[in-house]
Amino acid sequence: MIDLTPAQRAKLYLAMRESLAVTDEPQDRHASQRLALCDLVTNFTGDAGSFALHEVFGLADALDHYLTEHAEGPDFGFNFANIARLVGGDRDTAKAALRLLGARPTFDPNGQDDWSTAPGQKVVSVRFPRGVLVEQVRLELEEAEAFAA
């Protein structure tokens, strides 16, 4: 855990936003990803918070790897419940991981709880298999074993 005062958090947040050229209203997926990184790093308070930062990055890596290997297209849609199920229903971790992918809620009052990397546009909806996180851990373990050999 990194102990920061509120003033230090604010300075860190503003410095990160300035260095990453991010505004409050991101115009594309990449800007959304940079803003999510700023928010996560400066708002993380430690293991006493609602999630641990490494869990969010682990889930985001697993989702990104799956998209790279199995999905086509630059923009995607996601069912939020599907993502939350991957981490035992933890909505905060799922929300933070989706934001790191550049996704935002679609806010369709008549629709499901969907997120998209291009809200308002027609995108391919991706459903992740239950074992996507396990597969990512397996790949990381194989990589670590090869590195240690």
C-alpha cells in the first residue's frame, strides 16, 4: 500500500493527466485507457480498498490477450455480467479492468449492462469463456519457468 495524502493524490492525478495528454472526456479508446490508468493509480488505497491493483491489471491482461488471439476488429462490446463472473462477481474489479481496455458503459436505459470501446457505434459483442483468467495465469507461469531455466 502506498500512503498518500489527499493533496499528494491530487498532484499525482493532475501530473499523470498532463503527461498522458488526457481530458475528462476522452474521444477514443486510447484516451479512455490513459484516463482509466490515471484514475486507478491515484485512487488505489491498498488491500483495504474494494480491489487490489494487481488483480485489475491481471484481469485486463487476460481480457486483452483473449481479444488479441480470438477476436477481430478494433472495437468491441462487452456484457458486464460476463466480465464480473470471471472474478467471482466483483463488479469493481470488472469495471476497472474494462476501463483499462478503453471501454465505457453504453448507458442504454432499455438495454443490458453493456460496455463498449466505441459507445454509440455498432460493434462486435465479445463473451469471454470462464477459463480466460486461468489460461492467462498458465501462460505467465510457462513464461516464468522458461525465464528461470
